[in-house]
Amino acid sequence: MNELVTLMSGTANSDLSNKIADYLGIKLCDMDVGRFSDGEIKVNINENIRGKDVFIIQPTFPPAENMMELLIMMDACYRASASRITAVIPYYGYARQDRKDQPRVPITAKLVANLIETAGANRVLALELHAAQIQGFFDVQVDNLFAAPVILEYIRGKNFKDLTIVSPDVGGIKMGRAFAKKLGANLAIADKRRTASDSSELMNIIGEVAGSDIIILDDIISTAGTITQAAEALKKAGAGRIMAAATHPVFSGPALERLEASCIEEIVVTNSIPYTGSEKCSKVKVLDVSELLGEAIRRIHTEESISMLFV
Ligand code: R5P
């Protein structure tokens, strides 16, 4: 990396930002991200970034201040004459409302894309967007990485003999099929029906799972309702050992208690969002995506292809 690159971190996941900086062998930009006495966010960049290729690392999980921080940092970079601003968003919040599927509801994934562009992003580097079409909500280039290489490497190390990948909803079938193919595993589907925005009911397991070890694969674990209901249904259907894997550990509401009490032996997630719940749930294994994101940043800066990061 050269002196034209500036790497910045918001306060949402400084551990991940430090790891990315270590991978790239550069220091994070000297800046202050603080608060006014009423709580409003205050940003000061303490070094010259005129003409720099700036990468701002900030996942936008709740609270909404994480999003505001990202927007305000981009505005500061724009006004400081950065030559290019890339929003590096390891978790893209508000992504799940991505279409108008009932009357009088917003499309927050598009609203957030508009906000990010208006604040000055010239491009976006994301990790596992909830839906691939969110890339099209932006008029700037979006690279949407997948955590699959990191998760697959961990799963391979487990040496499963008879493995079935289970997608807990129809939206996850494509990813489930890709994992199953790479691992030489079978694919099954849990037929989930959403009863409210934060709750769901499991209807059926589609596919053979009896006697097989299972990995339930999802992009997000929020309340853990989806994944724990799928695990129960799989146990009833005669499945063997059950593990879960998801990129984004949102872990809201009763998630950790549910996971701890469930028949799932291990829950594999990434550090796209910091995990702070080890006292409540000891089954969570956090995999590091800093090299993946760091390598993508390096390649974007040097204008090399990033397609090798998808294998
Ligand atoms: C939904 O479409 C997502 O892929 C996840 O299945 C969902 O966000 C998980 O939510 P929860 O953990 O609250 O069931």
C-alpha cells in the first residue's frame, strides 16, 4: 500500500479496523470521533487527506449513530478534498426492508443507499448484503464480498462425513447450494413463514436429513428465532449433530439465550459486528474477515480484480 491510501475507522468495530490496518501494514488515520454534550456526533480529521484514496470502515448495525458516524465521516472527507471515498460496510444495516411487499411500507435499503451516496461515497465495499439486488440501489460501484471463503475453510477443518447444508428460508437456497457443492454435501430447506417482522413459524423440512450432520446456513442471526426453530425441526426429523453458520451476528433480543438453550452445538459467525455475548452464550465461534476486507481494499486501490476473493 502507498501513501495515497488513507484508512479510517468509525467507532462501531475498531477491533476489525485495527486488524485490517495490520493486514495492510498501514496506520489508521489520525482523527477524533466524539460527541457534543447533547450526543450529536463530532468528527475531526487530524491529517491532510487532500487527493487521498480514502477507505472508511464502519458497519451500520444499531444504534443508528453508527450510520450517522459513517455519513458524517464521509462528509468530512469530501470537504477535506479526498480524491475518492469508499464506504467499507462490513454489515449493511436496514437491508432487510428491501422491497415494497405490502402497502405503506418503506424500502429502507434504498433510503440508506441514497444517504450514503449523498454523503459523498464514490464507491462501496460491502460484505454479504442481505440481498444481491441492493447493489443496484446505488448509482456508484458496489463490491459485495461473501464470507464463504472464511466460513468454508473453518467447516472443512471439521471433517464432517455425512453433511447436509440447510437453508432456513427460500432466500438462502442459492448460497446453501454453493456451500453444498463446495463441501460435497447435500442440501435441504426449512420452509419458513414470517408471522411478523421479527418472528417466524417453521412449517416443514424439505429434503433428507435423518442421520446426517447439519449446518444451518444464514446471512444474519438476529433474534435467532429462525435458526433455533429450524434446529428443533431438524432434530425431530432425525438429524445428527447440528451446527449453524451466519455472516452477521446481529444477536438482538432473546438471541443469545435461545442459542445457548438450543440443540445447536456451535454457532459460527464473523467479526463483521463485534461479539460481546460470550458470558451468555459460549457456543459462538467468531471468524475473522479482516484479511478478506483488507485484500479487497488493497485490490480496489491498485485496480486489480477482486474476483479471486469469491472462490
Ligand atoms: C431473513 O431473511 C434473514 O436471512 C434471516 O433469516 C433473518 O434475519 C434471521 O432473523 P431471526 O434471527 O430474527 O430469526
